[in-house]
Amino acid sequence: MVQPTQYEEHPFAQYVRILGKGKNGTRPFTEQEAFDSMSMILAGQVEPVQLGAYMMLMRVKEETREELVGFVRAVRNAIRIPADAPKVDLDWSSYAGKRRVLPWYLLSTLLLAQNGITTFMHGASGHTNGRIYTRDVLGALGIAPSRSIEEACDRMARDHFAYLDIEFLCPRLHEIIELRPLMGLRSPVHTVARSINPFGAAYVMQGIFHPGYRPVHQEAAMLLGEANVAVIKGEGGEIERNPDSPCLVQRVREGVLEEEEWPAMFARRHTREDALDIGRLVRCWRGETEEEYGEAAVVGTAAIALHLMNRAPTPEAATALAREMWQARRRDRLPAAA
């Protein structure tokens, strides 16, 4: 860590000053300044008080697309992916957790993996009380989360799916995310983490909670050279389509910005659960029970990914394909007739 003398300004102080100089003096970072400041943070070259000030000032200001690009470049530069890593088709981030509806998106990713689509899921766990996180639900499904990048590579090569917590993907980002209970607010790293696509997957799914962040993610992805990205306001902030409501999908398609609205899948809204019983999700995955809302969420979310990946030419065709995948799985799970 850089230790300035009594009268020497700390090298990181310039970045705090840019963000906190006052109503008339504050300005956004350039992409290079965002890269340089985040690189210092990831390298442990800042004092705790500086980090807290920086993150909260950025939280109040809200990050621009150029800042997000610089931050993501710095994180990617800090992550070491093995040269022999498997080709990843789909990058899927999971940082919000669920508190009102079960995490049906997880079954969407497993369904895609069972149909040969190699999916890398990365996320965070436990930073907000009262939420269910991917890592915990995987255990209930009998799937052990990976604990290193190398283990995630092995899982994807074998099973077409791996989940790796940010704790093992980029420990410094994990430390910052874990500051949320101390700060009382999310920090910009939640936005950054969703965008890192560490394996350089050709297709990227991103879910956000606040609609205002949707174009920032979309435009930053294009500046980062991501050719095919879909950003949605997902249920609870995860990448999960709410089948009771229309879903606006903002995309980068072969480097061009576009958007499309997918209609609601039901004419009436479903009643939300009083308590989140993970056992219901597990039993549905095993084919033991049926869940009208949950299965529609699984199919609808998978359909957005299939359309993004050009597996179907229209949203309607993508939904039909996802539904056939789901029904084929259920047929395989049902016992043979006597």
C-alpha cells in the first residue's frame, strides 16, 4: 500500500477529489481515470477511508457508461483465466438474490446447459439479509458451487454449467460487496460485477433492478466490444423474466443497439408466495410437481437467452423452443406407464 509522507498527498486522493469537489466542481471520470482508480483499488493501494468515500460518492453520482467501461477493463485485467479454459457460450450474472419469488432463473440456466449451451454463472451471496442466493439454492439441487476458476473450467467442460462466487473470481470485489451492511447502500461494484464477462462469452445476459441502469449496461457493453448482450429489468434484479408482466429487452445485436418488448405470458397476475420454499423449486425441477408461474418464468427467461443466441428467429419461436426443452425434460423425468 502506498504510504505518503506527512505533507505528501496520497496518489489516490485525486480520484476522491474529482468525485467530491462540490456541486460545480465535480465531474465524471474519463474511461482512463476509471480504469486507473479501480486498478489501484484492486491492487490494495488505497486506504479504507478513501475507499468508503470513493464508493459512496460514486453511488450518489451514479456511474456513466464510460466509467463502467473503465471499471470493467480494470477488473478483467485483474482476473487470470487459464489459457486452456473451455469455450463459454453464455455469461450469466447473479448478484441480487431473491426475496419475493423463488429463483426460477436458476432452472433456466440448468435447462440451457442440459441442451448443450455452456453457461458460466458468477455472483455474490449473503450480503443482504432476507434474500436467497444462487449458491444456497444450488446446494439444494445437489450441485456444488465451484471454489476456484480452475474448478469452474472443469465443471463447464463436463456439465456445460458452473457457478463461481465473486469471492473466488475476484476476491477484492467480494470484499467491497461485503461492505454493504456497513455502508447501508449498494456500491458501484454491483454494476461492475454484472458486466465483467470474464471468459469472454459470445453472449451475455444481464439483469438489473433499477430501469435507469438498463441503457448504461447496454451502451457500456457495446463500448466494451460485446457483440450480443440482452439486458432486462429482472424479477428482484436477477436475470429472470416475470411472466405476469411485459418484458423490455434492450440488446446489443452484432454491435447495434436495439430493444424489443416481450408480452406478458398470462392475462392475470399470480399471487406472490408468503414464504420462499426452495423445496418447491427442487420438486419442480425433478418433475414431481407443476408450478404454473415458476415454469413460465423458466421458459420465458430461457427463451430470451435462446433468441439472443440466434437459436430461434423470433420471440415467439424462442418461447416455443424453450417450452419444448422444458417439456422434453419433464417427459424424461416422469416414470414409465405401467
